[in-house]
Amino acid sequence: MGGELRIGQCVDRYRIERVLGRGGGGSVYLAESDTGEDVALKVMHEHDLTGVARKRFEREADFVKKLQHPNIVRLLDFGYTRESGLPYICFSYLEGLTVKEALRLEGPFTLGRILRITHEALNALEAAHDMGIIHRDIKPANVFLERRGGREVVQILDFGLAKALEGERLETTGLTRTGYRLGTPRYMSPEMARGEDVVEASDIYSLGLVLAEMITGHPVITEDMHVAIMLEHASDRPLPLAPEISASPLAAIVRHAVAKHVDQRYRDAVEMRAALNEIEPPPEPVAVPIPIPPEPDAPTIQMTRPVVVSDVSMGEALTKKMPRPPPVVQDDAPTVVQGIRIPEEPSTMEISADAPTHAWRAPPPPLKLETPPELSLWVAITVGVLLAVMAFILGVALIV
Ligand SMILES: Nc1ncnc2c1ncn2[C@@H]1O[C@H](COP(=O)(O)OP(=O)(O)O)[C@@H](O)[C@H]1O
Ligand SMILES: [Mg+2]
């Protein structure tokens, strides 16, 4: 198989579509299952033929299968390729970006987003720690921000380095072993860098580094030499933190999470989450109802969503619904806002019964020349009475 899978190639019941990522544990592909479902297929590197790498791969599948949690990627299937016997893990395919990719594209995150992401990552770590599993490779590339129906949901990936706290003597962590991953130096806990036993707080240290990176947009340690990075983690010196971190409301939490000594750090996810809950989240953008002036024949619509200036570029349909600017009294030209033509106000107006009449008077109704029927009756009666009175007076005069 030459190490890499080709686009269109089938691995058992999965057809490879494209590469999603490559890391120490294997290559991850977007694939389509025989039922038409999109999946993420992680296939072990062929050159990793040491027994340890294979065992780790199998153990990753075992851990993820056990860890069913809303913030941990879901395992769908596990198997060995028919062709070469390489192990593969089939995960649910996630749409979105890793924290690493999002930071590269968008720069530092907002406080509200950082709080949400850290909170959800801690939930996932708590679940893993409760099962006696330490992740050991928490870093921005292993924290996935899944886009789900307009929301962003954290999914922790890559339990390929994870270790069970109890009952496992498969390997020792140390710098002397070769041929497989030791972890990612930039995010490695001091315990791992020193070759000591890892504990729950080791994951907290790595998450503290991710937290700091979400605030500044760049890693706490920017050094490139692996040995220098690991010496920095292993030393007793506190990590140098950027001024943006000191200025952030999360400064104390970052410092506590990345404390070099385990006993000066948050003991576990629960402790760190409690500290996080003390931070006042910034107010979410408020949905402002925009009253829409009724248009002829158009149903009345109310928009209840934050007003975004860039909405002006969203086309005429939306722009028509924006509040109109004050009328421009100049010539008869249609009002134009940023190149989009606003329809003119209707030229006729209806005046309701209680509208002030001094402002705009309706034309008087046309004169009616016809005499109403009631008036003719009264005229006839009056004329009749007058004639009767005159006849009476005339009669009296003749007699006299
Ligand atoms: N379920 C998934 N859906 C989408 N992308 C994924 C998924 N799993 C992994 N990836 C992508 O592949 C990359 C490597 O996956 P990971 O499990 O971390 O493998 P490795 O052990 O090789 O680092 C991730 O950083 C991410 O970009
Ligand atoms: Mg990874």
C-alpha cells in the first residue's frame, strides 16, 4: 500500500475521498462508507511496524469506545485492512476546524468563546479522568471545534498517546525509548518532560497552554528546538507569559494551570472548571428587534437578530428590510445607500380618522347636487301647512 492511501481507494467498506490530517499516530481520511455516510478513517502508518505502535493504535480504539461523551469524538468502527492488515479506526466525521487551524485563520479568540471551549474541554477531560484515562497529548491540533447547526461544539481527538492510570505497564515514558511518539514537546507537561509518572494535572498543564494560546493567538513557547522546549517545561522556572495574558481576566487561571509543580496546579478538571465558573462571561450579542415599515402588499416582518453592519452587503432582499435612512429632501432621484437602490416611499398616503388634519388635509368630497329624499318630504309638509294657514286667513277675511 506504500504507506498512503489513494483517493478513490477502498478500505474494506470505506472509500477514501481526501486527507483530513496526518499526525504521529496515523493518517486521517475523509471516507464514504458503503451506506453513504461520511466518516473519518484513521489508518496506522505502515512504517510504524513496531509492536508498540500497533498496540497504541488498538488501545486508542479501546479508550474512545469506552469514552462515550458529548465532547469526545465518537468511534463508529475498528478493524484491520484486508489488504495489509493495518489497523484502522472509523470516527464520526466532524465538520469544522481544530483550535490550531481556527487560531491560524482567525487570530485570538474572544473571552466568551475561550470560556466555552475550555469548559467543554474540561468536561471531556473529567470524563476521561473518571475512567482512569490520561490523554497526554492535549494541544490545539487535538481540540476540534465542530460546527453543528450554527453552534460550536468541542470534540477532543487523538487518544493515541493516552494512558490508563492503573493496571497498565505497557511502556514507560522517557526520553530513552525510541521508535514511537513521546508526546508533543510544545504542550508537554513537566512530568512528561522529566520522564515522571503522569497524573490528571498533567492534562491540565497542557490545557492551560492551549488556553493561553487562545488568548494571544500564539504558543506560550515559541522556541523550535525540541530539547530546548522540553528543558523549559522541565525546569522549575515559571513559564514566561505574554502581556496579553496578564491583562486578561483569565490570567490567574492560566498561571495556576501551568504551574510547574503538580501540587501548585489545579488538581483536576473539576477544580479548574470551578475557577473558570467564577469568571463573568461577557454579554452575548443582544438580538435587537428591527421594526420593518410595511411595504405595499408585503407581509409585516420583524427581524430579531443582532444588527450587523456587514448585512448591508447581503443583497437587496435584506437591505429592503433595514430601517430607512432619514428622507433626503433634494430632487426626485431615488435614495441610494451604498449602491443599493431603496424603493421610493409610496406617493399616496392614507389618513386615519384621528390623524391631525393641519399637517395634511384630504381633498373635500365633491359637492352633491341631488336633494336627499327626507328633505323633499319636509318641504312638502311645510308648503302644505303654509297653504292651509293662508286659506284659513283668507276665509276669515272674507267673512269679516
Ligand atoms: N473525526 C474527525 N473529523 C474530522 N477531522 C478529523 C477527525 N479526526 C481527526 N481529524 C483531523 O485529522 C488530524 C489528525 O487526527 P488525530 O486523531 O489527531 O491523528 P494523529 O494521532 O495522527 O495526530 C486532526 O488534527 C484533524 O485535523
Ligand atoms: Mg493528533
